[in-house]
Amino acid sequence: MSDLPETFDDAFRISERSEWLRRAFPPLLDADLPAEVEPFSFVPSSGLEEISSAVRVGPGGLVVDVACGRGGPGMWVARRVGAALCGVDGSTIAVAAATRRRAAFGPGLDARFVVGDLAATGLADGVADAVMCVDAFQFAEDHDLVARELHRVLRPGGRLVLTCWEARERGDTAVADRFADLRCGEVLRDNGFTDVDVTERPAWEQRRRAVYEAALGAGPSEDPGLALMRTEAGTALGQMSRIRRVLITAAKPA
């Protein structure tokens, strides 16, 4: 496979079939990641720990993981803090995979997964004590619309945690369009969030680079996940110096 998948359903089908993504990718990203996480994003274990602290939720609370994918990071965070989890994703393939994988995180985890859009989750107003969104905000067609939706599903005083990328220089035409003009902090402030904090995580980018270089250096293979990673690496490596990796936290006013 020489081209990127046309839809997220296609990408998640590849992930389900790929031994390389299941076995090689996680330790390349971070050897400390528990096997059950099976990440499809680029947040290492230290990042999951940061998200767990930033959501400020404990037993009895509800974390909503928007664009949850196959569910691993969200279930790890929910198990870590003792909260319930509701994962939302636009891909029916991802939601089905996350539901199947729930048992891998132990019988004590209260987690459910539903189909919904970044900008229209289908959840009730104020249902979430915290919302997390890992490596997906940049794909939104309308970032303001998504920010308003995340604000809506949070209870007053609830916390939002995002991981994303932004161009170092706004409007940089040498990077992918989805990053060129994105300023997550501004979007959140403009749509009602307070206590917005945007911090760069260069160590996470070093790990992403290591994954790409390992994929490109791997031997011949028919694995579709490795082919996908090689295609992504061919584009991403040339842009990495022009993009910054960010962790964003914010709150809905009480």
C-alpha cells in the first residue's frame, strides 16, 4: 500500500490487521507503555500520566475521550484515575475495536464506546467531568465548532486536555494545512474556556521521530501498518522542525 488510507475506517482496519503496529510500534514509541494500550497515536507513557493528572477526576467521575480511536489511551487514563469512561469516535470500526478491547483493561473498568463526531458527540449537556482528545483536534473541519461541543459536554468546572501539533510560524505553507494556522489555545479561549495552558513537549517529538526512522529502516515487509507508517514518515519527517508538539489544558468556568 503506497497511499494513505482514504478514511479513518480504512486506517483502523489496517491497524486491526497489522502485526507491526501491534508489536513493534508500542515499544518504539515507549518501552514502558502497557501492552494493552496498543496506541494509534504518539503519546508516550509520560504523556498518559500527565493527562491523568490534568483531568482532575477520581472515582465516581466520568471522562469522555473524544476521537477515542481504538480506546487504549482513554481506558488507560480512566483505569489510572478510577473513573468511568465514555469514548466517542466517528469510525464504527474503531468503536467496535474499542468495545472488544475493554476486557483487556480488567473487570473493574466501567467503559462504553459510541459513534459520534468531534463536533457532534451526541452526548448530553454537562455530562463529563473531564474531556480528553488525543492527537485528533487538528483534523476538525471547524475547530470553533468542535471547541463549542467540548465545552457543551463538560460540566461547569470540568477540565479539558488535548494533545496536538501546531506550526511554529503561523501560516507556514511548508507544513500540512491542518497545522499551518492552528492555534489551539486561541480557539479554546474564543469559545468559552478559561485557565488555558499550552506547553510544548519536544521529548514526545523525539519519540515520534524514532518511530518513523525505525519504520523506514525496517526490512522488506507486506505488513500494511508498516507501509502506512512509512508513507506518513516520508511526509512528516521533513516537517518536524517546523511543527511543535503541544499539550493543552483548559477549564469550563464553574
